[in-house]
Amino acid sequence: MDAQTFLDELAGIVNADKGSLTGESVLKDYRWDSMSALEYQAIADEHFGKELSADEISVCRTVADLADLIELPL
């Protein structure tokens, strides 16, 4: 999965317009909740082979923080 596809998938998770998220986008400005985190966790595992804990995800504040967890340059 490339960076733009990741951003588009994440936009779907947080109910944002496709193409509207950037690395600087702040998660709390969108529908980021425990269900969103679970969906992100599934993407991380399925597409990047990263098994992330809820604690690792909970400290993320921006889209770039999420990308860093899966080692995806934005």
C-alpha cells in the first residue's frame, strides 16, 4: 500500500473527504475513536505486517504519527 492509498483508506475510517488528509491532520479533528483505531490496527496488520497495541496507537495525535508506526513515509 502506498502513502496515498493509506491516506484514502484512513479518510474512509474517519469520515473525511478522500484526498483531504495530510500528515499534519490532527486525529481529534475527525471521527477518531476506538472503532477507528481498530480499523487502523487491521490495516497495519494486513498491509504492513505490523501488530500494534492499543497503547501504541493511543499516543498518536496526527496522521503522520500513525504512518510512523507502520514505517510509511508520507
